[in-house]
Amino acid sequence: MNEIYKTLAEGYEKLAAGYRALAKDQKDEKVEMAVPAEPEKKEISIEEVRAVLAAKTQAGKRREVKELLLKYDSGKLSGVKPENYAALMADAEAL
């Protein structure tokens, strides 16, 4: 068992030495982290939401669609705020 611990310790020592060498080589260089650009959020139109809701209604989920519209403070699609279209569409697709 002691041999395993010695092997692990030697491995960590080699790893630390490698990091020290990298730090020494890159002492003057600035390392910039690449930050992935946030994907643009596509605006969802009322027509897209209407199409999804119509498909769900035709699939026999009329009551559930009506409940979703009421959840977003309206009994009809035209009363739903545009900022809620994405959430409404996600809920509708989950039906």
C-alpha cells in the first residue's frame, strides 16, 4: 500500500514541476481565456406560437392550450405579452 502512495506522490511532484515550468515560460505572456459568445436569442413571433398552439389543439389538447393561455394572463393568444412567447411555446411543446 505504501508503494501506491509513493507512486502518487511522485506523479504529483512531476505534475507540479511541469506547471512551474509552464509558469516560468509564460511569465511575461498574458493568457486570455476564450469566453464563448452568448448565442443570440431569436425573437419568437406570434405566428410561431400560434402554429404550435394550433397543432396541439388539433391533437386534442384544446383544454390544456386554454389553461396555458390563462397561465400567461390571457384567455387568448393576442393578450399574451411578447416577452412570454418563448415560455408559452416551451410549455406548449411539452404537452
